[in-house]
Amino acid sequence: MLFLSVLISAVLYAASFLGATFLWPLSFFCYVPLFRCQFISYRQAFLQGIIWGLVAYTALLWALLDLIVLLGKGPWGFLYAVSFLFYFSFFSALWFVTVCTLSRCTKKWWVGWVVSTVLYGVVVYKGMLYGLTGAWQGYPLAFPLLPLMEVSSLLGMLPYTGWFFLLIVFCCFQAGIAYKEKSLVLLGGLPFLLGWFLLDEKHEKQEGGLIIPCAGFFHETRPYERAQEVCDLLLKAEQKNPQAQVLVLSESAFPFPLQEHPYALLMWQGNGTLFEKYLAVPAHYRKSQTELHNSVYLLHKGRIIYRYDKKQLLPFFEKECSFNPFLKRCHTSFLQEKEEFEAGDLAQHPFKFSDGHELRFCICSELLWDFPTQGTVIVMVHDGHYRYAYFSHLFKLLASFKAQLYQTRLAYAAWTCSFIQR
């Protein structure tokens, strides 16, 4: 029964992410089977935690593991994928061991489960990747509240209480179900019910407004042809939304140093219909022969009027994590002989329009660790790498989650989709 409870919990947890559009209610029950579990030893707790992690994270990380195998090319790719999977599973094992410790101290298993699960959620959100990156970075795409963003009003209390409080009551609710404690069910469920009344349904996901994010896949790999591809997408977006002031492209729309390809700027704004528009175009910026940045340019009337250099680079894919030889080899495989990026060294200053309206930019992985907390946030994501749609959907949910948390206006542009959230 213990193994079956652990297995059911892991499946419910993973399913709530993989099928978030329809299966998000499973989030409210994914821990219920676990909260009745009791371990006779630390060894048993550790092994059951490993099992939970292997099942849950194999499913949840499948799109990422698939990409790792493809980039690793051959046996090394499988070794990297398995290593990352066991790394994540190790944290769930520590979670179960902590449950065992706290339950023995308090003599109440439900207290051990609730406290340990809350701590585990904090680690997932804030520090799970420390052993890989050497920085206090979490993996919020596995945060248990994330699927609930499918019905944003459930998290209507988020701006007022923060995610930590909602995580606590979320765990109390499931403990109440597991132990048939009506008071815990009421305590845990009430904040989510209150969200329905506190959150005005103003989060319109639509293709309209002054800022228009443009979704689209890019196929050309040579600079001139890629610039033409970008131009075609911008013209289509402008024709569909002639009232738009700002057109936004997704990350890696033009993956070349823009100053080395001046014809691209002329191509995009030499056209009369785009000349008056503000164009937010992700491209590279070469500061020197050895320093390359992943950047976004804001263009207007044929000129570069603003540039932001990405500060939080994606470990292994954009920057090296070389504190052990295995991770260094992993980084070399993922980089695929491309030039490594340097992190931006300046604090982001918003671009201000004449009316005082501010724009801030968030490039792909910065969505996980460095989301701006004021003004209008333009999020640019490259999700064209992944062969499984659920992973792109999780990025959408996380962007909405962060925007609701900080009460910012959001314009989201990815390869697969785009939307505006007010």
C-alpha cells in the first residue's frame, strides 16, 4: 500500500502539469495519498522519495530530457538525462526523510507532512538548482500551485498574501482531506474561494491593444534570409493590428549580432507601414571580440533607441557551470560549438514613453529567476526547441503567475503562442 500511495501521488502531481488545461484540479489532491503514509525507517523514506521523484520528474521533465538526449548525441546524452533525473529525485528523497524526522519529533505524521511539503515547495521555487548552477535558483516550472493558474481567479489572493501563504493553506487543505479534518479543509480551501471574489476577471488573453506580441516559427539559418522572415512576420502583425504601437518578437527571432547586419534594420523599418512603429526585436550584441550578449533591441524610425542585455543566462545552454568536470562536459555538448554568452552587467532601466509609461524586458530563462516587478513586462521566450507542447504551456502559466503575483501588465511572445494579460 505504501508503494501504491507514493505512485498514485507522483502520477497525480505530474498529470496536473502535463495536462494542466483540463487536469489542473488534480493539484488539489496530488499530496493526499502521501499524507497518510508512515515510514518505519529513514532508509524506507529515502527509497520511497526516490521512487516518487523518478516517476513524477520523468513525466514532468520529459520535454527537457528529450532535448538533453538530442543535444548530447549518443550515450552521453542519455547519461546527462539520467543524471539530471536522479538529481531532481534526490530532493524528493530528502523531502521524505524530513517528513520522517519531523513526524517523530512531533508525534504527528500530518504535521510532519505539511511542514516538510511546504519546505519542499520553497526549495523547488527558490533553490532546487543550486547543486547544478552554483546559484540560488529554483525550478518554478515544477511549483505545485502553477497548474492552478489555468483558473487565475483561484489565485486571486496571490498579490495580497504571496505564494508562501497559499502554499501553506494548499498543503493544509490536502492534509484535511487525507485525515478527514473539516477544519483543515475549510482553512485550506477558504483562501482559494476568496480569490474568486477578490480577483476581477480582467486578464484578457487577446491579440489586441497598443502592444502586440507576435508568435511565429523561424526556419532560416542565414542572416539575410532570417531578416526577411522577421520582416514578413512584422508586416503580417501590423496588417492584422494597424492600431498597435509596439510589435514584440520572441527570443532568438534574429540570432545574430545586429550591429554586424545593418541591412536588417533598414529592411524592417524601411517599409513605410513599420517606420512609425516601435519594434522589440531579440538579437545578439557583440561588445567585443570575446564578449557576446543575448539582447533585445527597441527600434523606432530606423534607429536603435534602447537595448537590454540578458542578465540571468540559462545554465549549460548559454553559460558554463564548470565547478566539476562532468557538468563542464555537459555544457560543451549543449552549446553545440556555438559562442558562449556573457551576462549583462548593468541594472535594467525601463524604457519610458513620453506619457510616462514604462516597458521592462524579460528574456526566456529570466522568467524563472529575474522577473521584473513593475510596469509593463515584455516576456520573450524561445520554446521552439521542445517537441512536446505541455512544456511551452508551462512557460505561459509561469508568466501569468508572476504577472499576477506582482500585479504587472504582461505581453508574452513565444514561438508557439502570444498573449496579453492586463
